[in-house]
Amino acid sequence: MSGTDRVYDELAEAHGGDEHWAFGTGFTDPGVEVGAPVPAGVDPGELAEYCLMLGDDALICAQRLAEWVADAPELEEEVALANIALDLLGQARLLLSRAGHLTGRDEDRLAYRRSEAEFRNVALAELADERDFARAIARLLIFSSWRLAVFERLRDSVDPVLAAVAAKGVNELAYHRDYAARWTLRLGDGTEESHARMAAALDAVWPHVDELFRGCELERALATAGIAVDPANVRADVTAVLTHVLHRATLSLPERPPAGPIGGRSGRDGLHTEALGHVLAEMQSLARAHPDATW
């Protein structure tokens, strides 16, 4: 058994079977209506804002992953990354639909009619990969490890929609993380060139890792109410996973200072890197050019 097989088994053990195709699970109904009643004592507007945060993370990361279609090193990797993107898009649709139901807007309007400042995703999701496959893998490893840790806890949310999305999402995210872990091992413990490129990729994205655990006041308040997850509480688990994978890949956790926040604001507050503008310009161009079209 190879090293990549061993690390996959270790990471996947807690998530049941290993049957999958190209690490994508496809979109299925989680079995809950987005119009489910808001839990007692919870402000609908605050719940909608939290759904936007999680939905925007998935939507923007999915868009970045989709850029690898027809551009990945091999056809198999194009299919894998496309399926991972579709998993995240499925999560985004449900979360944006929940937010839209609570605010009187539909998912398409939230995706295609908001400006940069109205998006609430973390910076890691929006960063450009610069046609560097190692950087795409580094971002996916960190993003999926973090989101999986959040979703594992979010299954206990008192909001039935968030709980259902999380329950479905944990298996998807486990596959995403394992796909990224396998490639991290192949690159990190491969040739001298692949090792150097994987290390450089981790260095490039690492300044944006701290934001994942910083959270915002709304997340902490909703966590206290049993709705959300305080991201600070998943730091230890995520760090343990990353340390384990990188050690197997003969790599180390980068030692780089965090980027931001700026004036106390970051992605959760609508303050983004210039990369988000490029993502939205492409993602929203068709819908904005044909605002009356039906799909």
C-alpha cells in the first residue's frame, strides 16, 4: 500500500466507506425545505447573513475550481475538480436559497446581482491559482479541512436547514479533503521540483489561513444560540489534520504572518482582495448582460 493510500484511509476512516467516483458526490436533495421555520428567538436577518457567509464561501471556491476545467494536468483531474466544484455549488444553492427565503430574494439574484462589498466569503476562497496546480491543491486542502470541521459541528445546529446541509456536506467535504491530501503527498514527497512547488504554494495561501478561525461577532453570537459554529473552536482540529498531512508529505506548516484584517474588517465584513472582482466579472457577466433571460 502506498503512502497516499495510507493517509487517505486514515483521513477517511471517520466518514464511512470509500466508494466514490472522481471524488465528487453530485447534487442530491438533503430532505429539508429552505422555508422551514426559523428557530424561536433567532433573528431571521442574522440567520440569513450566516447562510450567506457559508454559501458565498462555497460559491466562490466552486467558481475558482471550475477554472481548471480544460486546464488541469490530466483529464481525470479536470473531472475530479469539476465534481468537487459541483458539490460546493450544491451547498451554495441551498444556503443562498435559505438566505433568499428569509430576505425575499432568490438564489440567482444573490449570486448574480450583488456587488463585491455584499459578498461575505473568506479571502481564501477567492484567491487566484495563477495556473498553478499546486496552489489549487494547497487552497483546497486548507479550505476543505476547515469547512469539514465546521460542518461536522454544524450538524447539531438548531436550524433544520443548516443541520441538513451540514449532514449532507460532511461526506462531500471528506472526499474533497482526501483528494487534496493525496495530491499534497504526491507533490510534497515526489521530485525535488514538485516538493519545492508544493511548499511555495502553501506559502502563497498561508497568510489567509488565520481569517478562517478569526470569525466575526455574528458567528460567535449565533454559535452561542446554537445556530452557528464559532470558527475559533475548530482551529486545533484543522491544524492537527494539516500537520499530519504535511508531515507525511515531508512538508511543514508555513511560518508566515496573517494578512489583515484591515481596519478590523475582512471578508465576513465585505472587504475583499482584488481577486474577487475578477471572479465576479466572469461569473456574473452573462446574467448581467441578459437580465431578463430565463434559465
